[in-house]
Amino acid sequence: MERIDVDGISIEALVHGAGRPLLYLHGIDHFAPQVPFLHRLGDHFRVVAPRHPGFGKTARPAWMRNVSDIAYLYLDLLDRLGLEDTILVGSSFGGWVALEMAVRANARLGGLVLIDTLGLKFGGRDDVEITDIYALPADEAVARTFADPAKAPNYATYDDAAMEEVARDREAAVLYGWRPYMHNPGLRHWLHRVKMPSLVIWGEQDRIVAPSYGAHLTQRLQNARFLPVTNAGHYPMIEQPERVATAIEAFARENAR
Amino acid sequence: MMHTWHFSEMAYHPAWAQLNESYRVIIPSRLYDPKIGADLYHRYLDEWALCDELGINIMTNEHHATATCADSVCTIPMAILARETKKVRLLALGMPIANRENPIRVAEEYSMLDVISRGRIEMGFVKGVPFEISPANSNPADLMERFWEAHDLILKAMTSHDGPFSWEGTHFHYRSVNIWPRPYQQPHPPVWMPVGSPGSAREAASRGIVIGVLNTGWAATPGIFGAYRETAAQHGREATPHHLAYMALIGVGRTREEGWRRADQILDYSRTSGVVAPQFANPPGYVAPAMAATAIKGTATTARATRLQTRDGKPINPRTVNVEDAINAGLVFAGTPDDVWDQLKAFYDHVGGFGHLLMMGQGGHISHEDTVDNLTMFSKEVLPRMAELA
């Protein structure tokens, strides 16, 4: 992991590979199991995967408490690194951050990939579109997150430092996303601003946010395609890393400048 | 003179037989019969009102979505008792100010109660147990930051008497704060907070807040009181005994057997109040990441449960604890008046003294008649001896 300073914030980031820039924004937790996938993406991309402020070993400034703050920080990160024609990939909570970036500015972005993203509310006030994972018993949360629960991280193998990182990830996700729960009520009204080519990838067995939510999001974007992934839940890049990596590579080729 | 406070959670114990893995958060309210509930409310209020004659002060609290405590608004029984009683003091321990949306409303409730009671209110502010997070839908990751901002705003609202002031903080925003009535006691009623660790005792001590140490027992309590005294001295504050309160479950009887039987019934409080579906016991951010990490890893017990032990180090499971072990651990004082006095005095000496005894004299299945007798015997046989303490 490397350190990148942006706006006085020292961001911990995995930087790997060579090629077209790809900014990868991770989800609520389970960062460590995604590292092999990020290395795989490095075959064709220069991958930059920051740990969001408050997550992992990136300190959160006390004033930073909104997802839009993270979005502005990463728009500055793109400037700071001088990245052009970047493929922006966001999973789960990181997809929400990616959308908040994409509705604000697109000069350095060449394509948007959303994987089982959060951040939006389409239904009525009584509709639960994003499962309250904090109200679920641990085993049920795993069962709803993974198509194959055996793919879930085995915390018995984590040392204290790795466990503490998981706890920090969960705490930070809650800080940004507790209420309204994992979405910005206004964001859906700005989706028309996302005109760049977009790919919406969804685990068919995701029971945190259903594929129908992703399909609906795809329709609301200007130039998007929906790609369901079989035998995958909320984190397809953990359960089907090769298929997700291949799909992102194909999307980038189709949308080369 | 040590002060005694009678505390009841206004339990709705008729539902307990139908509960197993959780007594909180997710239990359906169809298990609550409002007709039985009405009788229970009146009964508990009668027991508190009796305290005015017995010279025992009154303590309320609040919890949400639970059959262990049907007092979901701590200031409602206080409002009734502010008029029904004339002499004793009224403590809410208390108001979950990090979970309430509106600190100004809290300042108004406490001020109005203070005026109606002619200055008999003591105001507790609580962080709240982790399983209060879900019913309140309050963010656990910045809970204490919100707690202290609410605390500061409430005190400023109660002590500002020259018209509106503006508050634009991190969590609360008001352009015109100007509460009426202002409190009866000047500058404001005494402030309490419950404390379960030396760290939080230090936070309270640095601000001169009275701490209510709730049933932490023989092993943990000296360290908590010690941390308070030490920090108060560092801040140039005097830590009087009346800055320190300890809550015990108390059963007094004519015979040891009768006192123990009453204590055993009150212990149903300890046996039920911590029983909650585990996903609500450790909301992310409620405790520091290092502690949260151990809970995620699967050793998910509450910090409190792991801390309780007898004075010779035997761990205590609150769900199954018996009277003998609970007495040994300093959680219960029970038996004849002499027994109770001896146990109280030994605990008092062991922890270096304290000025308030929070007496849980009711808890669940103990009957109204037994509760009245328990409180009356305590008042007549134990209370007079407490003049020599603190």
C-alpha cells in the first residue's frame, strides 16, 4: 500500500499495474479479499484503489462526514495524479461515491463501472431497497451477501491488526451511511448528468440490494448496459473475479478514445 | 449522610415467559397488553410515591422497544411524581441525549419539571446502551461527539437568561435558543451520568458531573471511583462523596430467607436486561475499533458481561446469577436489615466511600406487597444507620 497526499489528507492506496488509469472505490468492508482482483486488473490498467477517509489506515478529518466530501476528495485525487480518460469503478458503498463524483464532474473520466452499488432510493417510504445489514444476525448477513457463504472472509484467520481494520471499515461506513441509510435522497434526480459510457454489474444472488435495483438504475443512466453475474452476491469481484475483470477490460476496449 | 434512591425500570414482566433470545428491539408489541400495562404503571408510580413518606429519593430511567423497561419516556413518571411528591428528590438517569433529536426540548422538559417540583430535579444524561441505537436510529459512529454537544447546548440553554442565542454546531443548529421556563435551581439542576469504566469516569470528573456506577460490583468499582477522584484532583475539583453513586439490587426481609427471596426476584432484572439479539449488541462505532474487532471475530459478549466477577475472581453470568454469588460480587445487598447494613458497609469501605445508594428495590416478578415491605423495611431499619456514611 502507498500513501498519496491530497488536500492535506494522507490517503492509503493500493497502486498496481500499468495501462489506462482505473480508480477503484471499495465498498463497506471485505477489502482484503478484493486485493487479488485488484492485482488481476493491474494486467491491463494502472489501478489506484484508495482507502476512503476513516477506512483502513486513512485517517478521517473530523469535519469529513458526507459521501460528497469523499467524492470531492477523489476528484482532487484525479487532478493530483493527472489521470486522463479514467475508468471509474465503484462497488457497493464505493459505487455511491463514484456516482456522486460522476454527477459533479466528468473531465477526467472515460467510463463508469458500478458493481452492486448503493446510494440511491427509487421506491416509496415503506419500501426497503437496501437491506439493513446491521439488523441481521451475522450468519444471515453473510448468507445475503455471498452466493456461496464459503467465499466469505474467515475472520478466524485474521490477526488483530487485520481485524481492527475491518472494525474501522464498518465504523466509517456507518458514519457516512447510517441515516438516510446508505443513500442520498436527491442523487437519483441528478443521474441524467452521467452521460459517459457506463456498465452496471450485479451479482444475481445479491440479497443486500436486488438485481432489479441495478436494472432500474441502468435505465436511468444515459448510456449504460446491465450485466448480471451468476453465482455471485453483493461482491462479485470476490466470488467471480475473473469474469468481472474480463467484463471491465471489454468495457474499456469498447470505449477507448 | 448517604442518600438513597429507589429505582425501578417499570418492567413489563408478563411478556417475559414468551421471550427467549431477545428481550429487546425486535419483540412484537402484540405481547404487551395495555390493560395489564396500565395496572403496572399505576402500581410502580404508587411505589415511587410511597418513597416520599419513607425518605427515599426517586430514580427513573428509560429504554426503548423492550419488555424489561416499559418506561420509554423518563420524564413522564417524573412529571407525575413532581406533583404527587413533596419532599424527596427526583433523578432521571436518564435522558439519552445522543439519541434524542432535540436538546432544546430536553432543556425545556427538565426546566419545567424543576419548576413544578420546586427545585427537586437531578438531571441525568446517558450515552445509552448499544441496543438503544436501533430504536433511535441514531448514528453510533459519532455518538459521544453528539452527546457532549447536546450536553453543552442544554446547559447553555438552561443558564442563558438574556434572550435568544445562536447555536450552529456540528450536530445541532438553532438560530434562536431561548427556553421558558428557566430552571428553579440555579444555575441548573445537578448533572449526572452513568459510568461503567475508568475512562468515562475521568470524562465526568473533568466536568464535575455526578457519576452513577450501575451494578459494576466488587471488582470493577474501586477502579472507577479511583479514576474519578484522581481526575477531579488533577482538575482542581473536589470529588465529594456526593459525586459518586453506586447502584445495587436490594432485598430486605424479616428473615434472611425473606430478604434473599426478594433479592432473587429483583435479580430477574439482571437476568433479562442484557438479553438481546447479538447483532444489536455491538453496532459499528459504538466502541473503539480494537474492542469492536474482538466482537466481530465472534467473541461477541457485551463488555459488561465479561467484567462481572465475585470478589475471588469467579466470572458471573448475569443471566443465571444466584443471590449468594451476587452478594459476594457486590451486586446485591440482601437478607435481614443487619445483613444488608453489613454488606453495604463492607462495600462502602472497599470502594473508599460514596454518597448515593441507587437502590433497585423492584425488578420484575417481585410483588407490590413485597416491594412496599422491602422499601419500608429499608427505610426504617437500614436508612437511619446510613447517617454515619458519607
